[in-house]
Amino acid sequence: MTKHIVLKTAIPGPRSQELQRARQAAVPRGPYNITPVFIARGEGALLEDVDGNRFIDFAGGIGVLNTGHAPKNVVRAIQQQAEKYLHSCFHVTMNEPYVRLAETMNRITPGSFPKKTFFANSGAEGVENAVKVARNFTRRQAILCFEDAFHGRTLLAMSLTSKVHPYKDHFGPYAPEIHRMPFSYCYRCPWGKRYPGCNIECATFLEDFFKRYVDPQTVAALIVEPVMGEGGFIMPPQEYYPILVAICRKHDVLVIADEVQTGFGRTGRMWASEHWGIEPDILVASKSIAAGLPLASVTGRAEIMDAPMEGSLGGTFGGNPLACAAALAVIETIEKQDLAGRAAKIGEKVRDRFEALWKRCPSVGNVRGVGAMRAIEFVKDRATKEPARELVNRVVRLCYERGLIVLGAGTYGNVIRTLMPLVITEDQLEEGLEVLEGAIIEAAQALQPAPVETKVPAPIVPRTGGEGITGIV
């Protein structure tokens, strides 16, 4: 097997260390850095740092690079557009890439009903605009969101985000009329139940929530990540969303799907919503939409999207022609190369490796996910499920020191998630998984010495719809 990781220096190398000193002097400490290296170039699922070290990338710029680093057709589309014009502001002189991309998003998002799309610059901005549209259409103010959710760092998006540290600490006051309820987190069920004998109380609870906490007649929308991203790749059982959506429909509450991280093939389908057969009233996308250029889309039912008056939506850079040209090339790549199908195959391999690791390593409490969106939750003890955050920090460090870039996640910081580019080769995937497994075993033995084998078989939630949705509980 070809070795793709090349380490010429210790990590970080001297040039990265030099740039890190400049970063500390010039940039505030607020922007967190997962690895101590500076990128020089990237291609596919590989990146090279300024010291000539080559890494396999399981982070993908936090889910931005589903089509890989610097995909040639996307770069070419950007170059061709840049030679014509860089900016016009859609509100001053319209441009064709904006309209063509809106047509494409209307075509590829769930739902056969008429749709319309407009563009913003980031996932957080997309979320804020989706809420604006929902409130305007319904003439209601309240928004429902969930524990463990992440929707961004701007004021309203931060208010919707659940995790306090570091995202909300001392950044208040927060936006009003935000109501938060527990999510379907089977491994840590807020109701103390166990699937499938739980009657999906996490979903039916919404009716009780409307009786005890907020009048549904004041609620404009419920916003949810179909699979929670920063929250730890938490995903509900197959029955969850149909029940939740039916209750929303009963009370004329709109459903906003935040597919910023789950979209563009990541979960084995173009949109994670498709796994549950739901058709959101509004869908927000970003991250992998433009292969790294800043762009977000807000797509929804035409009558909802047309509710706000002319001039009430937009921004100077929203739908920048370079980003729209890139997005059109990205979507063409995903469709022609069937990267959603590739994500499903990646996910099968990662799932099998993670489930085998559960049997070997007692620190692995739970493995879960769908498609190429997979996660391991680490615990100090399987009985108490006490989170093992320090183990995750150690795994991340061991991985980048050995040439693999991975990300942590979760409200407790005790989850490792996979967001490798969907164009990753089999050799690269295998090599990366070997590094990750080795780091996990070493970190677990160092922090929690224990036998590496367990005789207890892993109980696995039945896979649904042939999509490989699993969760060791």
C-alpha cells in the first residue's frame, strides 16, 4: 500500500513554529487552532504544511471539503469567473451565476413543491436569515431549538447554539424568544429510556413542551440539524423526525433544517433530511457548497421565501459570483462522481472499524453516524459514561504528530468525528484509520489502563433503510 503521510520534521516544524509566534502576536486568542501547523497546499484528501510535511485530512476544514482540497474543475471555474469580474453586488447589478445556482439548489433540495433560494456568506448568516424569513411569513416570534445544537457564533445563531463554553460564555445578552428542548440523544437519553422500548418519547415530548413551556401559536419555526455536528454527530432513530414534523405541521410551525455540515453528500445522500423522508420548509446549507469559498444558501417553499418585502433580505457580498461559480462546479462534481454514494461506502468501512474498536477498547463508549459522518464517543467508564475529554485531546495530538488531522466534538468535548473529503482514496482512508486506531489505543492505555479486549458483544441499534445508521448503546 502506498504511504501518503510524509513527515520531514517534528510536528510542528520550524517554519510553523515561526508563523505561530507571528500569529500569537498579531491575532487574538479567540480563534482556536486545532493543530499547530500552517498549510502550504492541498490536493484531494492530502495537505502539506509549510515545512514540507504531508498529512491525511480527516477534518476537511470542518466539513467544507467534501470535493477535496483544490478540485481542478472548481479551481478552473473560479479562474474563469475571476477573469470576467469579481463582484457586482447582486442588489446593484445582478449576475447569472447567482440565478443559475439558485435554480440548482431549488432542484436538488428535498421537496417537489415550488422553491426559491437566496445566498449569504456563512452558515451562521444563513441560519439568521432563515429565522428572519420564518418569522416574517408566520408573523410569530418564538423559535424552538435543541440541547447540544450548534448553529453559529453571530448573535441569533449563538443564541440558538447550546454549548456554553467556549461559544456563549460572557457574550450575552442573547436574542430573546429562543426555547430549547432536549434532543434525541440515545446514548445519553434525557428521559433515561432505551431504544427501541422508549416509544420515541423524545419526539412526542414536543406536545408536552407546547403545553408547559411555550404556546405553539407563538412559535414561528423549529430549527434542527438532522445529525448534530459540533454536538457530537448525534443522530436520532428513524421514527423521530416524522413524529416531530407531524406535530409541527399540526400547529403550523415551520421546520428549518440546518444542513450546513450534513449537506452535499456527507451522509450518503445529498441531504441528511432524506434519510428520514422529511421535506423541510426551509433548508440552510453552507460549508461544502463552494469547496472553501464563503457561501451559504437559504432554500424554502416559494410562498415562504417571498413573504419578506423587497430589500429586506441580502447583503453586500451574499452570492458573490466567484463563490456561486465554484458552487455550480461543486454540485456538478458531486452528481457526476456520485460522491454521496462514495460517502456511503466510506461510512461502511469506518463503521466496521469503529465497531471493532469498541470491542477492543473499553474507553470507547459509543460509535454512531451515517455515511461518511461518523463519530466515537469516549468515556472513562462505560457504566457511568463519564466523559473522557482529556483522552480526545491526547488522540488529536497523537494523530497530527503522526500525520493525520482529526477533529474533536461534543458538548463534553469527548467525541472524535470524521469529515474526510469524499474523494479520499482507499489507500489514504486505510492509512488514516490505522493512525487513528493506533492513537486511540495508545491514548486509552496511557490514561485508563485496562484490558484491550471485552467479552461483551456490542448491542447495536438496527440499521434502517439500508443506510448503515448505527449506534452502539
